[in-house]
Amino acid sequence: MLKTKTRLLVISGFIFALALCLFSFSPHSQATETTTVLTLGDSITHGYPYIDTSYTYPAQLSGMLGTTSSYYIYNVSNHGVSGYRADQVLASLQSQDWLAENPSYVLLMVGGNDLAQEISPDLSNISAVLDQTVSEVQQIVDYVKAHQNADGSTPTVILSAYPPNNLYGPGGSLVINEYNTRLANNITGHDHWFTTNWDDLYDSETGQAKTSLMTNDAAHPNTDGYAVIANNWYEIMYPLLPNDPDDPNPKNPDDPIPPVDPTTPPLSDNLDPKIITTSGPGATTRLQAYERHGNAEGSEITNLFPDSYTGGAGIVAIDANNNYIKDQFLVFALENGGPQARVFGLRDNGEMVFQGQMFVFDETIRDGLSMTVGDFDQDGFEDDVAACLTGDKAPTIKVYTNAIGVDNWQKVSEFTANFGAVGCNLGTYQYGDQTPRLLVTPHHGPADPKVYIYETDGTLERSFTAYGAGVTNGLTASGIQDRIYTTPNNGTSHVMVFDEAGTAKNFWWAYDNMNVKGDFKNVAGDIDLDGKDEILISPIGANGPQVLSFEASGKWRTWPNFFAFGDPSLRNGVGIAVIENYHGEN
């Protein structure tokens, strides 16, 4: 999948680094070769103020590289030191022998602290400082290029421009621009010059960094800023990495992040996956089924709830028939409806069949519901449900088993999560062969952007923070294999990925345009019958009702990719679920 050699050195100075350790993904051959990545620089590389967390850009870059290969293991070693100037990076490189780690690539990013010493309080010496700093950067490049790794290779040097900040106003930005110009015009011996990675950080109107991506100190990125930096480093590095020895389709270096265009496996005798969409608030409820490429199948169904109800419908796949296949679906009110959940099946001709219903809270309540499905009683069937109200209520969760039939589901537990009266969203997560866990998150704000992992009896196993302090309006969490996926409410389409301990392992944006904001929901399902779940993302109140799909690694898939109900102008969102349609059972 990649091309060049196998180690990597990132020298980054006063630049904005990104972070969130992303996860390894091994689809083909067993990894047999390790690629070392060294990062050198100042506090931006170090990751201030998130030092030693998964929010630093080297940590995030490590995870992203890990998704690219089943043969190479990428090891990113962060040697950023807060406060370092270019001469100090050079001195440490020489005295501490970091090159003994045999890097194949050097990403060099340094100079911010050198300039800061002269920008404030006096610019009179700035020209001499610029000359001196450029000279020291040249010495770093020369020193690295003179090194020979144990296998006889020479590290590839990628020289980066220094990113914008807001510390010294427009005057400081002009100095940074001049420094970058001198780097581009005078440094020799490096293999790549890198500037485009800072375009997403730069505000063309102010000539400085975007304030939304900076911490209050005006010099360092916030978590969103570090994520931008990591993503852009990944884009510049991707075409330089080596292809796996057994990869029959090596990537095109001119298309550094190609979408996944999966083949279409034949349908099995029993399984024919369907994507089911339901309409959002503001109109009578509708349901439409789509085949796995996103083409509508059957007629639109409009009798989920009475026509007088316009609060929208949520939907989750369920195995109500106990045939080990989630070929039915659970629907429920999203806003201002009664707390009634209904189970339906879908025949292969598009006909819907009623299977059961239950008031999961007091039937007099008029609120919305969030629901999830799992094998909570460990009988082998994913026919159990958990429910929570979504309005300005305490986040009380009720768990029921055997969700089929009318008003006879068995409530087995009830508990209240330990955050405020902001309702909750529910998801399910199962690690290995353990009992499924409930992922509980605030439905809206104000609330901390945390994921709470509960056992179904109400025992809190752990919690972790999924986003920076700016995300306060709730989030959605879902789980597949050994990963937890989150999307924010009233934010960008920023998908975060965590392991069961809450350590960030990956991230991406569902939309390239990070100005697209709204509520973003994510669900999992095996659309292409390859034995692995994909991630479906749908927006509410942002773009139209576009259903996007991604591999678990975050790579965008070319299918399915469609607008629900065939109307890109809708802005009230859609519910989505993947059912494993079983012909003849419904």
C-alpha cells in the first residue's frame, strides 16, 4: 500500500502538531518489518498542553500509519522538547544519537522559538536571527543526510514550513512568512518541502491561525488543531510509504488518500443486507429500504406512527426471531412522542411485518427515546434492548430482554448515569467474549463530551473524554470489534476512534469541509458481507440526508453513498440501520 523504505524521522519545531494515537489494522499478511518514526521539535511536537497523551500529533500520526499496512509496523518515537530552538534540536540530535533508531524519513519542523525570542520585544535583530535559524536548519538536514542506517539506507528528509499562530499579531505572522520563504529558497539536500499541510490552520482574512483551532495561549493548537495537523502530515506521508510485498493493488502516489472501492461479494443464500433509513423531526414518519449499494428498494413506508406525530423516528437492527440474524428492526420516537418501541420485519419484496411493541417508560411521558440492541442476557440472540429518554431528564437507562410480542418484554435492570439532566444516547460495545456493555453519552448539552461504559446491571466500568472542551452539546457512540466510535452533536463531522480503555486510536472527518457542522450519528453494519462491520455516518441539520460509509480504518468507501429519500435538500436528518435481511423469515 505504500512506497519508499521503512523508517521515519519527524523533526518538528514550532509547528502545530496533531494527535490521537490511531489504531493498527491488519487485513492481509502478518507484519514482519518495523518502521521507526522519530519526531523532533519543540512544544508543538511535544504536544503541549497535551504532552504524553494521545492528542499529540505524533501519537495520532502513529495510529494513522498503522491503518495503512498489514506488513509494516510503524513505531513513532516522539523527541519533541518544549522550548527547543533549532540549535538545540541539532545539539540533541548529535549528543543523544537519536539517529541510532535508524529512521527512514525525517520530518523536520523547527524555528518558532528562535523567532519568538526576537519578535518580542524588539524586531531590530530579526534579519540576523532569520539567517542564523535557516543556517541551523541546514545543519540539521546535512547531519541527518550524512547518517547511514544499519541496512545501508539514508533517511529521507521532509522539511516543513512553520505553521501560523496568533501570539504576536499580524506582525509576527509576517515574520513567520519571511522565515518560511527563506527556508524554501535556501535549504538544500532535503528530499521534500512541505507547506500545504498548514492551509487548514490558516485564516486568510487575519493572516494568522484560525482561533477555533488554537488554545487560549494563542501559540499552541487545541485538540482540533492537533487533529488537523496529524491528518495533514498523514496526507503528505502516505504516498511515500512502501507498498506491502503482497499487495496486488499498490496505491497511486498521485492520489494519496484514495477511497476504498470494494468489490461486491455475492449474496449468500440467506443474507441480503439492507440499509434502512427513517425520517427526522418536522414531518410525518417515513421509512425507506436500500440495497447495499444505496439504491432504493421497495416503496416508501409511511405508517410507522400516526400521521399526527412529526417528531422523527430512530431505528436499530434486532434479532427478534432468534435465528442468529438481525433481520428485524426496532423503531421509536425521537422527539415529543410516547415512549413506545415497535419491532418490524422486512420481507424481500419491501413489505413490512409487525412483530411487537412495548412502552419502555411510562406511557404518559412525551419525550424522545434513544435505544440500542444486544445480547444482554447471553442467550446467544441479540434480542434485548436498552432505552433512555433524550429530553431534559436524568439519564435513566432501562434494560429489557426478549423484545418480541406486545407489552411482555422483561425489564431486568434500571439505573441512572452520573451526568446531568440532558438525556442520553445509547450504543452497544462488546470486547472479545465479554458480556456486551452499554455506551452511554449525553444527548445534548451542556455536558462534558464523555463516553460512559456501563455493564447492563448499572455498574460503571469506566468513562473517558472523547473531544476537547469546545464540544458541549452531546455525542453519539457505537462499538464494533475492539473499537468505540464517536461523533459529536452541534460540531464538525469529526469521527473519533478509541479502544476499550478509552485511548484514542484513530480519527477522521466524514466531510472534507470541516466547516460543515451539525449533529452526526454513526452506526455499524456489515454491508458487503466480508465479515467485518463498516461505519455509516449520517448528518442532522448539516448537509442533506447523505449516508456515507467508511471502513473501520476510516478510509472512505465509494459505496454506499446516497441521499436518503432522494432529496438532498432535507435538513432534518435521517435514522440509519443495517439489517441482515433473511429471506422468508419475516
